[in-house]
Amino acid sequence: MPLSRRSVLTLPAAFAARSWAAPIDYRDYSRCLPDYLARLAREAAAKRAAALDACTTPALIRARQKHVRESFWSLIGGQPERTPLNIRTTGSFTRENYTVEHLVYESRPGLLIAANLYLPKSGEQRLPGVLFQMGHSLNGKAAALYQYCIQGLVQLGFAVLAFDPMGQGERVAYPDPETGLTRLRSADNEHTYPGKQLILGGDTATRLQTWDSVRSLDVLASHPRVDPKRLASTGNSGGGTTTMFLSAVDDRLACAAPACPNTENHALARLNGPGSVDDAEQCILDGPSKTIDRWDLLHPLAPKPLLILVSARDWFGTYSPDYLTNGRAEFARLQAFYKTLGAAAENLQWYESPLPHGLGYNVRLEIYNFLLRHLQGRTTRLDKEPPTSAEPDATLFAAQGNVAKLNSKTPFVLARELSATIQTPPASPSLPRTLADALRLDPPSNKPPRVLGRVTSRGCDAEAIEIDVTAEVTVPAWVFRPRVSTTKPPLILLEPSGRSVNWGEDSLYQQLAAAGRLVIAPDLRGLGDLRPELSRHGFGNAVRHQDENAYAWASMMLGRPLLGQRVSDILAVVRAATALYGSNTVHVAALSHLTVPALCAAALEPRIASLHLSRHLVSWRSLATNEQYSHPFANFLYGILRLTDLPQIAASVAPRPITITAVSDPTATSLYSSSNVKFVDTPPWSLATFGA
């Protein structure tokens, strides 16, 4: 029957008389991790700014330069020992105005570098030398734009050494059998995939690439036709960044010209999460502990000539939104240092190209004129590049196409050899303290957990709760309470897909509650509802930086590894469980890569009475010693093998029991010899798994 006008008018009163649930105000969880990192970045930026502002005299600047050099080596794994280069000439060819020698040498014992040395046929008896560093071209030193610049330089009277970086050109470590190029997604992955493995033993891809540059400069400086007092480094993109690395550690450079380098600091007053994260060697780990960042790597060169070339498009096309604004501000700060050191204004230059990221013709001309002025004393401006023509890749081969044919080691082999030299300490009473220090845990919050809402469901009651971990981070959780009394402790379930994957009436959590278990299912940082929002980037960069991997790098760069953050989250959930539900202990069960933070939490929290780990990573060492590994970077810790490993952590939990299921690694049972660890063959994640 249609409603009358009178009936319609009485509807608001009728609705007002009904009982409605109170409003539920969920926090915007997608901001938690970005806001947390932004606070760390602000604090780090402020400390660094204070340190730089104190450099008001030449002596204080010199002390700061020394601090940067020493700190950089310390953060990336330490300065290696110089070993024999064992330089070999493997061939040569001649062009109208220059010759090219094919060289192979060792930056570290057994680690070969393939290079081309370009020498003018005429010119000075002792030539100024330029170390040319490659960007992330798949074919390394054979990339056409890089060849153009190298050929231009040699025809202008420079000796030029061009070498392949790790994972590129003739140093591809994961080659496709048909193309010879990398079978990974990009050259960046050739750096990052083994770079993660190096981290576990306390080494870095940054150290490897920096040392390759130092030893390559040794090769150039030792050539009889090169003047060792007139040495420069230049390169584009990744090569611009490694030029920065070399500028930080080697005072033999007379000048430098990095083009399109990753100069953006990570610790900023306004971090756009996850920040300027890039491939492994460009991510300086824990810089805030030494009050240094990427821009500091250029400071030790002062007051020597320095040209910084950037693409004005890079703030949205390649790097992150603060690339240019941060760069201009840091350049102004560096100008003040140069002035205090008494340098001529022309010694520090900034050039912005309107064109995209790359070593374009205009950028090459700027490099030529800068090096001509400061290494040859020529003040007349060059306005045209010498004639150039790219050679086929094979013409530039110095190692038959890949150094592996000459039995070179690879970065993975270095990581494996490093891990073999490390004797991980056994479990001891001091291990929890050691582990806590490595994890860099958040201090416990003093805010009580909150119940946002409670409803009935089939066979149980359901609650939504929030748990504050830091001022920025709130962990959300579902709680499913049985309607029957139980003596079993609360069961905390940790799933990588997030708390909402198994919440439904016919799904695991409510089934367990109906069977008598109190279930708490939280999200941890970066997972489920705590996945960070899409950051303010150009579309391609925003998507690329959205994944967990980028946030794991960002966290490690700011000195708070994501693994430690998630352990802090778990510990907060345990405290909330005991506060809200009247139990002195809890049981924790974790699936897949959340077994690692769960195990670490159990080592630190005695209220975790028992632990269930399904599809568990057997050891960190296994990641460092297997060429084909697959595990999220969120669980990596710098130098952890020197401190402990997962079997030792499990032993430290004793006598509390640990059940491990669904592990395919055949070494698992031999590694976990502690009596508190039991391996069972049951379904990984079901009612039967948890004894319901």
C-alpha cells in the first residue's frame, strides 16, 4: 500500500525511536607506515642540518668531510684491502683519432672487471684521465649514448677508461642463454638481487660498486700515458651516483661531473613515503646514525671543481617529487661550503636540462666544456661534439662477452663466500638483548587498546579493536570470542594476506572461535589494512614504490628495519591480548614470511607460551647461500649472520614449544636440534592445525 503524506512525515520520528549502534571511527590505516617513516625522516633531517650548520670554518668543514668519508665506509661494510689488479690486455682496435685497448682486471681476488681504455693517437705526453661510469644500461659500456660521450672525450685529448658495472655488459651474473643479457627484469635487479644477500653478512652492493670505481681509478692512474694529478670521474644516472661514491672516498679526483645522479636525500623534512628508494647500491643503510645522506657524498670533493647535471623532469620522471627542490637547496648549502673554503665561484656548477633522464647531446657538451676547462685549462667554449659512431657490442668485448668465461666470481659468490667465513654464535642468555638491538624496536606505547565495536555472529562474538604501537601506527585486529568458557590462551593468528582474508562465518577464525578458541587476527605494518596509500609520484614511480620491498628499503635506510617494526606490532598485540582478555599467556601462529617476526617476538616476550610456524624460512644463512632464493626483503637484517640465525633464536625460546609445519627444506630438522622444536606433517592452516 502506498505511503500517505502523514505516514511519510512520521518516518523520522519512527527511525529516531529505533536503537542504532554507536558510530565506529576507523583510523586511516593507510597513513600509518608513511607517517611513521616521515617522522623518522624529519628527526634525521633535523640532526643532519644541525651538524652541517655547525660547519662555519674551513677546519670544521674539513672535519665534516673526514667524518663523511669514514662514516660512508663504515655504513657500507668497511674499506676493502687493496689486492693485485692482475691487469690483462685481451685485445685492441684502432680508429682514425684514437685506439681502444681491451682490459680485464680484478677489483677483488677473482672478481673480474671488463673495460675499454680509449687513448688519443696524438696530444700531450701525459694525458688527463677520465673514469667513465655507466648508468644502468643492459649492455654496459657498449650503450650508444655512453659510447658517444667516451668517443667525444678521447677525441678532445682525454684518456678514458670505461668499465662494466656489476650485472651489466660483460658482467651479467644472471645471463639469458640466448641473448647474453640479464634474464632478470632489469639491470637494477642484477644489482639488488645479490645486494640483498650481501646485506645478511654485513656487506653491501654499495661497497662492491664503490670499490670497483676505486680500483678502476687505480688502473687509469697507473697507465704510463695518464697524468695521475689530473683525474676526473663522470657518468650518467647510476654512473653519476657511483661518481658520487668515488668522490666521497678518493681524493685523487681533481674534479667530477655526475649527470642525473640520485642526489636526493632520503631523510627529508617532508618525506613522501617510501621516499627516494632505488636499487641496492643507491640505498645507504642507516645514514641517520652517522648524520649523513646522499648529498653528503659530494662534500669531501670541496673545494675541487664539481659540475652537477640534472634533468628538470626527473622529479616526476625518474626519482621522487623532492628530487629538484631538495637538490637545489642542498646545492646552495654546498655553495656556502665552497665559499668558506675560498673556492672560485666557477668551481661549483649546476646544470638543468629540460630533456628526460639521459646523457643527451646538450649534457655531453656541458661535460666536455667542464673537463676541458678544469683538466686542460681551455676557456674557449666548445659548441659541437666531435664525430661519433657507436660500435657493435662485440667490438668492445674484453672478456669474450662475459667475465664468467674467464672464471670470474659473481656478487652472489662473494655473498656465499662471506657467509662461509661467518661463524654464527650459538644461542645464549644474551641473545634476546642482541636481537632486540638488531631489530631497533619501537618503545612500548602506554595507551590502552580500544574496542571499537562488538557484534554477535554465528557461534561466537566478534570485536574490532585498535592497538597503538607508536604515535603514528595503530594496529587493527579482529577478535572472535567463543560463547563457551575456555581455559586455552588467546590464539594470535598472523597472515601475510591480512586479517580480513579469513574473517567470514565459514572461515577459519570464526570456526576456531565456535570450537572454543579466542582468536585475535591483527594486521601488521605494510599488510592488510595497514598497506600504505599510493604516494604522490608520477604514476610509474608511484606504482613501483608502492610495494612492500620499497618500504623495507626505506625503513632500513632510516635505521628502523621493517622486520623490527613488525615485531614491535606483535609485541603490542600480545600486551593488548593479556590486558583485554584476562590471560597471562598467548599462543601465536604465523604463516609464510610472518613466521620470522613471530619467532623473533617469541624470543623477546615470555608471555608467548607456544608458537606455531607454517611454511617457515629455515634460516637467514640459506638466503645468503642459495643463488636462486625467494623471500621478502622485509625479513632481512644487516649483518644478522654475525649475531644470530633463526635456529638459534628458536633454541633461545626453550622450554616453550615451537611447532613447525609445511617446510620443504630438507636441512630443517638438522638445523633445529633444540628439544623445544617439533616438526609435524599436518595441513598448514586449518582447524586441525590448532587443535580445535
